[in-house]
Amino acid sequence: MPTSNDQSRRDYWAQQMQLGYDLIQQVLPFEVRECGEGFASIRDAAERANLEMWFSDSKIAGELDRVFFIREGLVKDLMTIGREMNDRGWILKIEDGYRSKNMQSQLVRKPELFDAILRKCIWENGGVLPPTELVFRRAIVLIANIPKIGTHMSGSAVDISVFRREDGGEVWRGNPYLEMSERTPMRSPFIQADDLQNRLDITAMMEAHGFIHFPYEFWHYNQGDAMGHILGGHPAPARYGPVHWDPQTNEVTPYDDPLSPLNPIAVIEKEVAAATDRAARLP
């Protein structure tokens, strides 16, 4: 039998995921007037500014390297944040930046992430394999399975962690990047008060320079896209939408189908079967 604490965690998780899904329904029709702005290297900008800034060395999915680029118009704000963190005794670590359509599509199907989401969906559903539709909806919220809501695909988002300059230890936020649980939402009640304060202090520094937090992931910040405009209360059309980016020419091309799922429900159904099979083969 689940304990009352188990039930409160399950209820909170389901509530937050529904709120995230409701937010996405607002984002999908929001107007975007793609400005055509190119990209700039976050790493190069940090070196020019003489900032201490770290970058993830893990693969995003399979053998795909992370791409530490963002829209040119956002680099100055990000460097200012990096400087202020250094002055505070912190180091901003960029976990992820721009993602191509192929990268985002593969990320949704990445076994470690997909299996984690499926486990939470089974837990949410009382230990029983849920309908594929539920997994599909959770993947939309947690891994942006639609380009319009995938702000990394707009080149307008970063995932971050923060570390102390003094000893290299992480400024602890309750869990490391990348967590998929009831502790993932920014204001989760299932983390320690000090960890929540760290999340809020980091968020205040990011939002002072226009990077709005995504309420359902404590590591994600974006600016200038439809999601950022809705969360920031800006009714004007957004500047940045999902784009194909040519690194050789620095030209961007808007998506023809920004509302089409990267992985349709039939693909998610196959991934559920594969994840179930993987789980059955565990010792």
C-alpha cells in the first residue's frame, strides 16, 4: 500500500505535469515573427570576456555532441550573468544550448531519459503500465516533443548548473542536472529549504537579465521565444522560433512544421514497448 507521503508526491507530480501541459497549449498558438538572427558561440564569448564558465562534456544522445551556441542577441545577457556569478564566487556551467531537429528527436527516445519518464508514469499510474497517451503527454512537457515548445531548437535556451569557485562543489539545488521526478519542478516542496533558496537565487540572477525559468524544470531558462513571452507576460509576438541552423553560413531557416510532434504517438508506443523489454531484462 502506498503511504500518504507517496500519494502526496504522486499527486504533486501529476498536478505539475498537467500544469505544464496546459502551459504548452498556450504556447502552441502564440505568434512568432522569426527575426532571422544568427547564432554565436557561448564558449568563445566567455573566453573573450575572460569569464570562468564551464561546459558539459557529455553527449546529448548517442554520439551527438552538445552545441554551445545561442542566438547572437542573447549572448551579452548570458555573459553578464556569468560575470555576476563569478563575482559572487560561483561558476556558471552550460549543460546544453542549441539543439537541431535530429538532436531533439533522438533525445526524446534516449533510453536513459525515456525509461526514467516511463518509470514515473507507471508510478503515477499506481504501478500499472499507463496508456501511451499519458507517456506522450509527459514527454511533451519534459523533453519538448514538439518544435514550437522546444526552446533549445529556437537557439533561445540554456540548461545550467552552478558551482562554487572556491572548491568546485555544486551549488546544490536538491538534485543534479538531469532529474526526472517530483523534485524537478522549480518550487518542488520535496527538497530542502536551502536547496530551494539556491534555485531561487540562481533564478533571480538569470531573470534579472531576461532569461525566464521554465517552472517544471529547475535547470532550464529561455528568452525571446513564445514560451518566454507567455511566462514573462509579454503579449507581443516572439522573435525566436524553431529553426534549422547552418553553422557554415550562420543562416537560420524557420521550421515548416513547428507544431508537428518530433516523435508521433505511434513512435512513443514503440518506445514504451522497448523500454518495457529493457526493464524485463534487468537482473
